[in-house]
Amino acid sequence: MSALTQHLPLLQRYPPQLEDNLQAWDSADEYLLQSLVPSQLDRSRPVLVLGDGFGALSCALSSFKLTSVTDSFVSRKAIEQNLERLGLPGVDIVPPQAPWPQEPQLVLAKIPKQLSLLEYWLAKLKPLLGPDTQVWFAGRDRDIPERAEALLGKYLGPTERLLGWKKARAFFSHSDGKAPLPMPAPLRWPLEGTAFTLTNHANVFSRQSLDIGARLMLANLPEGRFDRVIDLGCGNGVLALAMANRYPEAHYSLVDESYLAVASAEENMAHNLPQVDAHCLANDCLSGFPSVSADLVLCNPPFHQQQAVTDHVAWQMMKDAQRVLRPGGELWLVGNRHLGYHLKLKRLFGGCQVVASDRKFVILKAVKRRSK
């Protein structure tokens, strides 16, 4: 084990799960770190890390002048937590939209699942590269999108595909001196049945069209009196936007762990319903939200964290919703029929009802019990 990988077994995923046996690093992290010779790096020049999941890359290089870019609030918390646990110096952790350092000596990147995010990274990265910048991308074979290698060549220039190792693959590139390609524009499309236009930045879930679960929810929106509404896992904010169109006097909180999703939601609310009181933020579910403070929570939860299929994110969303709802407040949740969310809602709320369903999705409503 090299000096740059000796910390890997000590890393923890975030948030910690007692029953979680998933490790906080993978063979692609190892591949990148074992490809480096620390003595050849200049501590006075910037190092750039893209897409570090839980801190494997950032912790290894924390003694350098490091900027770590992540679109995930949860990954940011994981990196911060692992740096603190290991007694390592802090690093500059920024969202994708923030400025990146000029002429980094080294770029280490995990290939993201979403090609739109990879393309965003590459377009932003190319103008920053110096003549001697080394650029390394890596991912596990099963996680690398089919067009990833082509995008690397398109935006960066000649790219070397390295030998596979432990079912991971790495690519090496450097600046070819050619003019950079323009940044890809966000996708924009009209929301059917409305006068609204939705803006979707890179990495937003279902950014090319309305997803089936959201479509089912839009056809069965809650009715009643709501003063404070939360769209949890908001994506581009379409659920909050539809509710705000019906109940413009309410206050809306749009929450997602993706910074680019939050930017999309913020733009969509401001452009389509500028008069509505709305606050968009990146967060780990509803951490920091006051208890007993909301009338309605809308939720379209994920069933994975990064590449790992897991239900603990959805479970945390449900628990947080139960905590922040006022007595009589409602959680409306959309999910795949086979995931059995009704069993979890029964544990938290004492029961739930099916509002609507189709062959694949179900809308569940749970009401927080009133005190006796």
C-alpha cells in the first residue's frame, strides 16, 4: 500500500450507517492514487480534484494546494468529516459553479455517472489547463458511461486509455493547446399544460424530460391550506413550481443535495413565479430545519447513493419529514411500487394511503398524528 492509499481503510461513508458494510472508496480511487509520485508534485502549485465521493482523493492530497469540486452536498460533508477524523488539514471544497484554479499542475477526476456533468467539467476545465498540467480520469468499468472516452478526446484532445486494474479504468490527458469548446448550455423545455419553461443544468435528474414519477404527482397534487411547503429532493423544482402556481401565498423550501439541481430550481422559481416566497438550498435532507414547522412535504426520493443502490437516503428523507411536519401535516411521496415505502411510512406515521398509482409508480400520503 502506497503512502497516498494508506488512509483508505479508515474512511467512512456519510452519513454513517451502523449496518452499512459499503466502503468509502473504490478501485478507481486506488488506481488514481497509485499512479502518482508525490515527490514529483510542487506544493506551491494548485491541485484540482473533481467528483471525490467520500474523501479518498481529497484526504490523500490534503497537504497540497488542493481544490476539491463536488456537485454533492453529502460528498462535501463526507470529505470534511474524513479530513477531521484523520487529523488532516482542511481543503477548499467548492460546487461546480465556483471558480476553479488556473493552471493546476494535476487534475484527478472520478468519471461521473451523468455524461452531462462530465461534459460540464471538461468544458470548464480545458481553458484552465497549463502546458504541463497532467489530467487523470478514472472509474470502475461498470460505472463508466459509454461515451465518456469520446468526450474526453473531444474536449481535452489526445487521451490515452490505460490498462484496466481491479475492474477499474483510467485515462490520461494533457492540454493540446487548441482553443476550448464552449460551455454546453442548460437544457430548457416547456412544461406541458402550463406557460412555464424549465431550465435544467448538468447533472439534474431527468433533465431532458419530465420523469414518470413526477408526472404522476403533478396529476394528483395535494389540496388544502398550506403555509409552509417543502419540496425535498427537488431536482429542477417542478413539484414546488406546480404547487406554488396553485398556492402562491405559501412559503416554499426547495431542497436537494445537488448544487446544480438547486441552481436549476432557483432559476425556475425566479423565472416562472418571481412573486412567490421561495428558498432553494443544498442540504443533507432536512438537516437544520426546525421541528414541527411545515404543513406539507413533497418528496421524490432516490434509491441510490452515487453508484450504490440503497434505501437509506429515502429512509432519512421520511424520518426528517416526520420530524419537521406539524401535527396534521402531510408527506406526499412518489416511488417505484416494488420499493415498499408504505412499510416504512407505517413505522413512522402509523399508516399511509395510496393516492394514485400506475404500473410502475405509486403516490403515498402519510399524515402526522395530532397529539392527544
